[in-house]
Amino acid sequence: MLRDIRPALVMMLLMTVLLGLVYPLGMTGIAGAIMPQQAKGSLIERDGKVIGSTLIGQNFTGDKYFHGRPSATTDTDPNDSTKTVPSPYNAASSLASNLGPTSKALVERVKEDVARLGGSKEKPLPADMVTTSGSGLDPHISPAAAALQVARVAQARGLPEARVRALLAAATDERTFGVLGEPRVNVLQLNLSLDAAK
């Protein structure tokens, strides 16, 4: 019987070492050598302090900043551990809202957001201004969603709208390879370029 079990145990140990240690460490090493910035999480530093990542959205609320799309992530309620509270862009709790198109709560939230942002049937808003992404961590918005915010940001910063539009155009990434995805604007990078603008 030991003769029959021994090959299985040897294979299990060999595969554990190869696929559990050698392969992950090898891939981590290769990624670190080929793409060191991305392998470290695409972190952005300012004055030696990490202020964000280009891969995870942040909750900008001030008028002088462009705002990202809504986030449905939550965190444990500090007052009652059996409940959750909204916690926008909480990377430890990446998830969608699980509310479907027939959900009254979702419809009411979207209507409130549309009213708050000044949307109407005559002036529709881009969908990403009022809908959450599947992860709740999307760092990008569409150029149309960013363009709707130009006047507010320019007024709050005392900058000409043309200057803010130029920064927006410079921060817009086109489709990957010209065909994949949609044009997009990384909100953190755009806000950092605004902070750097004189």
C-alpha cells in the first residue's frame, strides 16, 4: 500500500513546491524586473509619502477637484459590527452594490444623483456619473463626465476654463491599441496635474 501512496505524496509535494513557491516567486521577480512600477501597485508618491494609486479610485469631494464615479464599497459599522456603512473606494471591501435595475433604493439614489448634478431628459448625464462600477474602485471616468465638471473646478480654483480643459485633454487616455476599451480619464492624475498648475 505504501508503494501505491508514495508516488501520489511525492507528486503532491513536488507540485506544491513548484506551483506554490517557485512559480509565484518567479512571476513576482519577472514582473518586478520588467514592470517595477506596476508590480508595486502603481503607487503615486508626493514628498516621499504615498498619496494613492493609479489603479484605485479615491473619494474627492471638494469643488476644486474632479470627482470620480460613485463607489458602492462599505465597511463595518463601528457602532454595530453586524451592520455596514458606506465607505467609498474601500479597497479592503471591493464589491458592487448588488442592487438590480428594479431596486427601489438604486432608482432613488440615481434620481437623487441626477438631480444633484443637474441632469434632466433634455440634458442627460454620462452613465458613469451616477452608476457604480463592478468593483467600486474604478479610478477612471469618461471624458464626458469630466467635461461636465470643468466649470465647477475652474471656478473653485480661479482658473480659466480653457486651462482646465487643456489639462483634461492632456490627462485623457485613448483606447488601448486604438480599439480596446473606451477613452478615459484617471481622476487622481488629473487632480494632481491641477494641483501642480499655477
